[in-house]
Amino acid sequence: MRILVTGGAGFIGSHVVDAFLGAGHDVAVVDDLSAGKRAQVHAAARFYEVDIRSEALGRVVAEERPEVVCHQAARANVRESMEKPLLYAEVNVLGSLNLLEACRAAGVRKVLYASTGGAVYGEPQFLPVTEEHPARPLDPYGASKHHVEHYLELYKASYGLDFTTLRYPNVYGPRQDPYGEAGVVAIFCEKMVAGGQPVINGTGEQERDYCSVLDVARANLLALEAGGGGIYNIGTGIGTSVNRLFALLAGLTGYGGPEVHGPAKLGEVYRTYLDAGRARQALGWEPRVGLEDGLAATVAWMRARGA
């Protein structure tokens, strides 16, 4: 199958590309390298350095004629989105619309869309969160990702462009840069390995659903042929506090420093974790990488890169 992956030089996107290639698919990558790294793109994938907001994107899609477009490209930092809401609307909403128009013009069969289960629901009314939970994002990042979900429904109804939406949890693992759009695992890991001081925002009792990037990549692989027209949570269904995450990483890295707490951050959900039962039924997906094993692999990667 011919597949185009946007954001394929990024942390999650590069693992998705690897999974597609490993399954024998033909893969091209679009990335503007604002967050991704060219070195992370598999040598077997064709690469285009293109911004998803640009006219050049339409030319790439027309040239590649993919059957499926896997849309991973996005600005993805909750705190940055609170400071730059217009940027998030421009990249995540208008950039995605530019992609959907290119897909429509080129006769693409299906779009796989990376949404967010960590931000789209807001502060949960019940746990674990199912897809039926109201979408009430508390930050422009979550709002922008949810907005595109409506356009996917529209393009399917109006133009027959199929889609599968995957709502990600807090994804972690090798290749996650501890800077820029990093998650807490990468930040803590880098600080501990380098002998620095991680800072826990707020009380540290905030809970998140931490899922290995390898499991997330496999969800995208399964969604190539399944789940058309559906929205699926991807997650472990387990809430892990930041304090427990700190303790686990301290044990894995041998870090002996103290727990230092800073102020809580604006716009962040306090406690959330996802019910992935629908993905289990429709996609045949369930998490395989346990948290401690996944964290150990992340620490090993961080040490190897010389953090």
C-alpha cells in the first residue's frame, strides 16, 4: 500500500513510518523539520521537507498518489498553545484542511488522524474516559485537534474520504526530544541521566495514561484496514501520577536527588486515563508494553544518545 505520513520525522511519526515499512508498505514522509529530525526518517522512505500549510503540500500528494495519508503533523504543546492560540489554529486546523483538500483532489482513499485523548476531553466527568465522553478541551491544542475531527466527518459525508481517528494518551519512548514539545517522561529522563534537577509541576498527584510509542505505532498499522469512520481511544486505561513516574525513573536511572515541586501549569487537566475497549474490538489493538519496560527502554535510549 502507498502511504504518505505527515510529521514522519517526528517522535511518534518516525515510529509509525518504521511500523509501516516493517509491514511491507511503500512510504513517503512530509515534515517541515520544525520539531522532527531528518535523521529519524527511515532510509527506505521518500522524504519531502514541506510545511502542511503550504501549496507545495498539494503537489506532493498529487505526485505520490497515496492510498492512505497518515496525519501526524501538528503543534503539540499544551503550554505553548495557551501562549500562541493563533499559531495552533493555523497549523493544526488550517494545515489539516489544506491536507484534506489535497487528499480530495488526489483521490486519497483514507486518512488516519492523530488526535488527542489527553486534551480533547478536558477534565473528565468519569474515568476511564470513553469516546462517548463530551469533548471539552481546556487548551487551544486540544481544541484545535478536536476541530479537525469534525472536518473529517464532513469530508467523509461529502466526498467519500474515509478516516480513522486515534485519540492518543501521553505517548513516551525512544526519540522523544526532552526539549520543545516534550512530554514529562523525556524531560525527567534527560534531567536524571544528565544529573540535573527535574521539577514536578504542582503537587505531582496529577494522573496521566502513559502509553509506549511502539504500541501507538502499532495502532496506526492496524487502522490502515480497520476502523473506517470511527474515533478510537488509544491508551492503557491506567492512571499514573507524576510522583510515581518520578520514582520509577529515579530507580531506573539511579537518580538520588530530591523531589522538587514548582507551580501548576495553566490549562492542564488534573487526572485522565482512557478506555480503549472500542479499539480492542474494532482494531484488534491493546497495549503490549508495560510501563516499567517502556521506561527502561527510554532510559537506555537516552543514555545511548549521550544525555
